Amino acid sequence: MVLDLSSPAHTLWKTDLYRIQLEAPVPIPILCDDLLPDRPYFLGQDYHGAISHIQAAQLLDTKENGAYLVRTSRSANGEFYTLSLKFNGKIHHYKLYFDPDGALYVGEKRYDCARSLVADGLVTMYIELKAPTILQKLTSVNYQESPYMTLTLNKRKLRILSKQNLVKQNALGNLNDDNGNNNPYTTTDQLSAQTLNDKAEKPHLFKLTTFKGLNWCELCANFLWGFTLQGKKCDDCGVIAHIKCSEKFANDCIPDLKYMRGVFGIELTTLLCAYKANLPFVVTKCVAEVEARGLTTEGIYRLSGFADEIDAIKMAFDKDGEKADLSMEKYPNINVITGALKLYLRILPVPLITFEVHPRLIDAIQHNDMDVQLTSIKHALLLLPKSHYDSLRFMIQHLHRVARHAPINKMNALNLATVFAPTLIHHPPNIIPDVRSDILLLELMINKCDGVFLKSQSP
């Protein structure tokens, strides 16, 4: 980030942290003109070879704050490099960490050269020296009391959050009678559904970001200081925060479509929040086509369509969204539609049956009693995020309808389970999958779908 002091923005919002950054010392490299054969490719002329801390201090002693050099510490037997830096009138020595690509790093931050690291470090050190009370507030700020939350930029977010809270309160109120007592006619399914609905919260997807221009934290309203990777930005909603402040945000991310990159390969809850939908339109549109013209097609879901046409459907969904054309005139081969649907489910970052819930489902089918199996599966499924639960229920109910046409399409519950096991269930790389158990689980869910899922609340 380059600060343009002549810019009109310079005088707009001059917070204390911004003012302090402008006062911070700048990096002054002490260059070495000698040709050093052992100079690493990722270090420049500020590298002085194997010199002691005493020699480094002598070179820096008469220089201004911000002067620095890089050396190989003699006491380290050449195993690591040391940054010697003058700050606040004293000489400081820091171990330099670097990855195999030669990028220097401090914590999560990566720097392409020592000068960038020193520039960023000097600002941070100066702010820590001059504004310790402000920094202490950053770690104790309350998200709901953030001053930024009162600004115009977040009024839309506040309205949406308030509406969501009102819906939850009304739902809880419906579980009580007029006197505020627990309704004796409330069923276990209703209570379980309410628990499931509360899982619609979505965490922010924060990533370290280098910002251009002036930026302020949307939690504490303080300036994001530094010259590179100043803070974190949510990939889904665009909210900006200090690295420490990002840890304080509630799970109230409201994804914005302008940050979405298509629909395939997008985390399911993120996609549904962005489109304000209950089910992914890729699934609903593909299922609608299959049920309209594919239920009696022999080998439905088992046979694959042409890869080029499947890619074309993927591109159409990514580009046109819900308006993607899947009509008979456009794609007469229904196997292309089923191939696109399986591809969408297969490349979800988090599988429809999540890694956390899958072992519980496998445990559930180990019971000998069928009723106990169904009850155990039902309870395990309630641990899924709401978006996954609703989408899985929709798919399993669809596969149940496909299996009812097995005398014609030759795809009974077992055959469908065999096809969809690797699509709906993923296994961590270090786990040897028990494919047989996965197939038995899906076969049971398809055959007994009414017994393992809550009734849909949608009209």
C-alpha cells in the first residue's frame, strides 16, 4: 500500500492509528557492495554475509531509526539468517524465517523481500510503542457494540440480522402456548426442526489481503495499518477486519453475489445464503428435468453423458445461474443432465454428507433392529448444517421416486446407492473408505426416506 499524502483521502478520516503510521520510521537498508558467493537468491544487497551481532551493531549505530541489514549469524553455524534493525534508538536482532520458495514470513504474512518485511514491521512496532491502549481495545471489542456497525455501510446487514432474529423468536414463540408455557402438543420433530433451523448461521471466510488505499476495520473502526497484508477480508461478504479482530466476528456472514465465482465448487451454505434460497438451483433444475423426462430411461444416473456437454451445462450454470437452459431442445440426452448434477455434488468443498456426520451414520446402520437403525440415522442427520440437510433430503426423496420405476429403468435403490455413494460421501485422504457400508447406508436411506427425514416445511 502506497500512501499518497497529497490525496484528498488523506484528510478525510485521520484516526490516531493512521496518524501514527505516517509518523513511523521508514526502512533504510545498509547495503553491502562486496560480491558474496553465499548470498541467497531471495536476499539483495542488504545481506552482509557471516558477521557477528557486534559488527552489525557497529554498522547500524550511527544510522537513523529504520536502518537494517541481513546477516548470517556466526553462532548459528549458517543455519538461519538474522535481521539486525535499529528502532527507538536501540539495535534489535530477529531470526528471519523463510519458506522453500524464498518468501520471508512472520506468522501468516509473506514478504517477497526484506525491505517489505521491515517496512511493515516498523509500522507495527511504532504503533505498539505509541498506542498500546488502542491495541488493547482491539482484543476486547464486542462485535455487536462495534462503532462501525452504526455506519450507513452496514445498515443493510443490520436489517437482515434483525429479520433473522425475529424469525427465530417467532419460531420459538410458536412452541409455547398463550400463557408462555411449553406446548404439550409440540412434537419431537418440531423441536428437532427448530434446532436444525438455528444451524443456518454461516461463519465468515476470512483471508489475508493486501489492500490498496485507506481501509478501516469493520469491527473496531480503527485503521488497518501496514504496507502489505494489512488485515483480512471475507471472501463471501467482503467484510474487512484486523487479523485479531477477525477472530471476534459472529457467524453472521451474509454472502454477496458480487463475490461469487460461479456456482460449481462453492460451499453450499455460502451459495444458498447468497441466493437467499433453500435449495441449490443446480439440483432443483436438474432433478426437475430428470423427473419430467428421465424416470423411465434405462440406466438413469448410471450411464454418463458426453463430457463436453456436461462442461457446457456447468459453464451455463456458472454464467446464467437459474436461467440456464436445460430443455429437451438444448440437451436431448438426459444423461448429460444427470452427469452435470453428479458433478455439482461431487465437487462440493464440503460433501452433502459431511465428514463429521458420516461416521455417526455408519454407526447407526450397525444396529440389528431396523427401528433403532432408522431412529439413529434420523438423529445423526439432524447434526448436518441446515443447507446440507435440506439438500440431502431433496436428493434422497428424488432417488426414492427414481427407484420406484426400477422395473423399467433398471435402477433400484441398491444400484442408485452404488452410483451416488462416491458423490454424496467423501473420505479424508488418510482414510481407507468402506464403500460397502456407504452403499448399504444410502440404500437404506433411499428405501426408508420417509422414516429418516423430517417432513419438509416448504410448501
